[in-house]
Amino acid sequence: MRKEKQERADKMMDKRNSDATVEAANPLKTLTRAEFAALGGDAVAYIKPVYGQVLSAMIHDAEFDAMTQYQLVMSADGTPLMVSDSSDAVNEWLGDQSIGLATLH
């Protein structure tokens, strides 16, 4: 009896973790850039606090202090749009753009 329960649980986990289930649960992960842009993905951004060490690995043609925390503005598709060490500068820049700001949680 215990073995049957374990087999059923294993089958349920396999089904839950199958690629088809993951794709069905996350259809946005399979969108092309054009499809994403058509949904407004190019008009949405988010702000992510990152340290200079991370930025240096992402952006090779600029220097960042490794221990300073910066504000990175990224488009919804993950493209870096703007970097600043000041929240005020980010807010001013966003005020000049026609971009919606998404919140992270």
C-alpha cells in the first residue's frame, strides 16, 4: 500500500514538472521579441538595485565601483535602459520617458 502511494506521488510530481505543464503555466516565456513588443513589453520597465560588481559584468564599456549600489532601469525584456547611483536621477529620467513602471515583489 505504501509503495502504491509513493508511485502515485511520483507520477503526480512527474506530471507537474513536465515541460508541457511548465509551458502551459508560463506562456510568456515562449513569446518571440516581436510578440512581446506587441503586448507592450517595450513600454514597461522596472528598477533593480544592483552593486557595481554586477554592473561591470553586464556593461563592459563602463566602470563601476564594485561596492556602490546603483539603480538599474531595465525594460521588461531584460535590456538595460539606464543606470544611476541616485534614485532622484532615475525618477527624473523616467519622467521624461513614455514607459510604465512595473513593481517587483
